[in-house]
Amino acid sequence: DAGVTQSPTHLIKTRGQQVTLRCSPKSGHDTVSWYQQALGQGPQFIFQYYEEEERQRGNFPDRFSGHQFPNYSSELNVNALLLGDSALYLCASSLTVNEQFFGPGTRLTVL
Amino acid sequence: AQRVTQPEKLLSVFKGAPVELKCNYSYSGSPELFWYVQYSRQRLQLLLRHISRESIKGFTADLNKGETSFHLKKPFAQEEDSAMYYCALSGRGGDDKIIFGKGTRLHILP
């Protein structure tokens, strides 16, 4: 089991563009959470998906949206990118509450 | 407000000396407390959680509800302990989003 995988590893976009990040959970896990980690900060919770629905959401604008597929993989979409969206985006998967396993992250740079 | 505070950005400790990484939290209710660690070029991983009451890699952490603290301790630091450490909390009863502190970089000096 490769654990949680994320793609792409790095991404460069310009302001106003849209981006899609992808996550495959650890085998057997059905819940996917997304976090944003700005430079020098701890990860901040964006939202969580379970049974293909958004179950919880953090304090992020509607420009941030997501999706979970029947195979439990997930996408994070960010519209109308801002410079401040530059960060490491982490995906975490879990089966039981609180046992979250993290992926390596996608580094997004917005120019 | 739900918050995790790690007052030290950087902590430098000599090999063999005791280590204490401080963590204070604010949460209405009874949270779950965790320590996550990120070694160089590795992904974020769970080190320990308070409900397990385990000692992992020689580290322990005691939840002090009166002081709302969850400090991470190790009696004798090793060079391989150098890493970024994040204190975190989560709610119970389905509210399982994790709230992280800003992290403390632990640097073990030879």
C-alpha cells in the first residue's frame, strides 16, 4: 500500500486561473480531508468528504470546492486563484474518527 | 474559540539533554489531543495521541485539563529527533477536523 497519494507534486498557476488537485486515499479508507499549509504555518482544515458528500468545512471561501468519487478518491478545486492561495495542500484519509494519514502534499504557486 | 498555541518556533537542545515542547489549547468541550511530526523530506505523521497514553520513540505527553496544556517530553534527546513538531486537537462525536498549532522546529545539537 503506497498510502495516501497526491498529484501533481508541484503546480504553478497565475492569478485568476483555476486549479484541480487530486488525492487517492490509503487502501480501505473512506474519508478524505483537505488542509492548506502556508509557509511557516500549521495545516489549516479546508473540508472533509465522506460518502461523496462534504461533511465538514473550515473557514474557507466558496472558491474552494471539492468532490469525492465512488472509489473514495477526491479532488480539491480552487477558482479565481489569488496570490495568497500559494501553499502546500495536504490530503489526509481516515477510516475511523481521528486516525488521519497524510499525503506528501501538492505545492501550489500562484504568480 | 478553538485554538492551539505552540509558543516556540525553534527549540535547540543538546543530544542527551531533556526535551520539552510546549502546547496550550483552547476548546469548549473535551478535545482529543495529538502530536504530529514531520521529519526532513517526509510526510506529516502522527507521533502520539493522548487517549493512547503511549510512549512513542521515547516521547510522552500528558494532558493537563486544568492548565489546558499537552506538552511533549523526552528525557534524553537523540539526533534523529530533529524535526518539525505540531500539536493538534480534534473534537469528538463526529467533529473530527484537526486544528493544528504553528509548529515547533526541534534541532538537536551534537
